[in-house]
Amino acid sequence: MSFSNLDQLYRSVIMDHYKRPHNHGTLDGEDAIIVSMNNPSCGDKIQVSIRLDGDTITDVKFMGRGCAISQSSASMMTEAIKGLSIKDAHNLTFDFSELVQGREHDDNLDLGDAEALQGVAQYPARIKCATLAWKALEKGLRECEHEHHHSR
């Protein structure tokens, strides 16, 4: 597949997630971890809701507004992490961050459709857009681990 065809495929995947986001909404209940973040440089806003069973992510949803990159990335993130352990989600988040910054990353980790965002590395100002939901996820998981550690 030529570079332009691959680029077009990636754009198509990104726009599909933007127009028809997966796992859009919010989780309610006391057991839901809810984290809101924004990107002041462009105005993107995201809220990520996570539900865990032990250390496994059983459900995740997002709500927000912003550019196609931030919103499609959030949709892709929810698909990629559902069913993962907290540790695996941390690894995937790190790998995604490396990917969108154009750095070496672990090809063995399955980022799913989020791999379509690798071209963001060519646009440094858009990296924060792409990583916003992933940073919210990380913050929520760290808070959960902190609470769990202190409740023992």
C-alpha cells in the first residue's frame, strides 16, 4: 500500500471515530472513576469514566468536545483498554504516547485503531490533542491505585 493510500486510510479511521464515537457517554455509580481534563492551548475538553473489577478495566466511556484528533483518540482509547489490567493499560498508554511523538514503541502491544494517529508526530501542536484522553485515563488509574493502596 502506498504512503498516500495508508495516510488516507488513517484519516478515514480517525474521521469514523470522530463522527461515530465508540463508548461515548458516562458511567454512573459510586464505583465509577471519573476524571475531567482539558487542553487550554486549544480548548479540547474530555471526561473519562472508568469501571474496574479488581485490577481489570471492565468498562470505560468518555464525553467531551474538541477537535477530531482529541475526540477520535478518546474513542480509540476506550476500545483499546477495555478488558485490560491496570498494568497493561499503563503500558499501552505509554506506548501510545511514544507512537504519537514519533519515538520507538513496542510493536507487540495492540493499540487497535489508535495506531492511525501515528501521523500526529508530524504536527507537534496536535500531540496534546491526541494524548488528552490517555492522560485522563492515566490520572484516573493512578488515583485508583493510590486509594486502593491507602485503604489497606
